[in-house]
Amino acid sequence: MNNKLYPKKRKKEVVVVIKFSNGHAFEYMTASGALGFDGKGWPWEKPWHWLGLFDPTLFTSVTKTLTLQPREGNLRWYNPLRCLRFVSGGVVNAVGLSNHGVDWWCNKIGPSVTSKKIPLVASIFGEPEELVEMARMLDGFDLVGLEINASCPNTETCILQDTTRVIASCEAVKTNSRLPLILKVSVTHDVPRITKEVEGLIDAISINSVPWSMAFPNRRSPLENLGNGGVSGKVAQPFTWGLVKKITELTSIPVIGPSVWDFDDLEKVRNFGAKAVSFGSVFLYRPWSPTLYVRKEQKFKRLRV
């Protein structure tokens, strides 16, 4: 076992919470799109809600990524599993930023958002000028923050893979929005330069899934016909958790630890310096697990008090 990847447990308690500049604090988040466009969950997750095994109010949720104009992507609402495959210890997806556009969200979803019940962060993707337009449109809704999705391994359009554009996007959105910013980066980004330049502009950093070609360089993707896709879950941990450690060594910007798959992963990713944890593809594999993990951890915390 790689001891660098799985360090020993902390000897003393540290603060594991992220507090935004607007006062919103959280320690549990959902990855963008894990619970749909409103944070309440996808239709196929409703049965677990009825059984009491699925509680979206436990998390600060991030919407499925929005773009200025509608994008078809690879997701077909009548067949959502078309662009998803399970692999050992994780999921590969090639959704490709499918969404109805920010106008649709503002008209159909935004008016019913109540962040006192389900704190919601809107994820946005595009060129810097497009991000500014979206940020202005979203500014009037009851959101707790914005996430700039600077990396999407599930689409050929990697607009924000350019480091200069990533930085310019943070600067532009910060100037044109009242909302705290999360920057979503990838293992393929120039993280040292980005973190240096975005200090003071963003409130937290989140981490995207891992490109298939990086996770499995000698293996064909089951979604090869859709662009290979991005890998998340336990199988992505050597990459994403390594990036958590790297970022915490580079900057004081708090990091949201991704790739939580099992209950013990909550403690493991915090050992690398994550100040909050994010649940993503585990919702697809075991939709009830994140709720159970949070409840279990909260119970342990109450017993220690």
C-alpha cells in the first residue's frame, strides 16, 4: 500500500469546514450535477427519498453545469445510462455538458430555489465573456455561490484548459457577481500558476473527474464512441487526492475533497488537507450512501461532544 496516498490518521482534530465570504459554511457538498439542476435529486433517486435513505438537505449542492446556450452533449434524457458505464470502483461518464441553457434555468428552476433548505451553487462553463453574462443573470437568485467549471473531460470543447483564460475567467466573474466563487480544476491544469493568480478571487477549489486516457492509458474506454469520458470514484483517488495534497501545499485556498466512495474516505481525503468533502458518482452506484455516511459521521461527532 502506498503510504503517501493513505497517510496515518491525524493525531489531533482540525477544522474541517469551508466558510464562504457571504457567511455560508459547509463540510459536505455534491459534485456538479450529482443531484440535478436544483439539488433535489434526479427522478430515479426519488424512491430512496421516500424510504428516508436520501436527504439532499444534508449537502451544499452544485447544479449540473450550465452554459450560455443550450448544449445537446451526449446525454439523452430518455436514456441517461447511454453515456455512463460502471468500472471497478468507479464510474466513467461522457455526458458532455448536456443542458438546456442558463435562460431555461433562470425561468424554470431559479424561481423555486431556496438555499435555506438546500444550499445551491450554480456551475457555469464557457468563455470568460459568457461566464460574465451568466453570472449577471444568476446574481438575483437565492444561490450561495458560483462554480466556474474550468475543466470538462467529457467534451471536446476544452475552452478553459488555457491557464490564462482560467485566471481571466475568475477575475471577470468576481468583478461582476456578488456570489462567492469556487474554481473547478483538473489534474491536467497548471495548478501552481492558477492557484497563485486566483488568491483573493475565489473562496474554494473543487476537482473534476480524471480523463480516461490518464486513468487507463493502456485500455480502451467503453465510451470511446463518445470521446472516452472522465473517470470518478475510488479508481480516481490516486489522481484527485494527490491533487488535493498538492493544492494545499501551494495555497491557503480551501480545497473540497472529491472521489468519496466509502465511509472511511471522508477521513482519508481530509488527511490530505481537504476542508470539505464532495460526493459525486457514488450517488449513481449507491444513491443512499452519501446520506448514510453523513448521518453516521454526525452521530459520531455528537457522541464525542
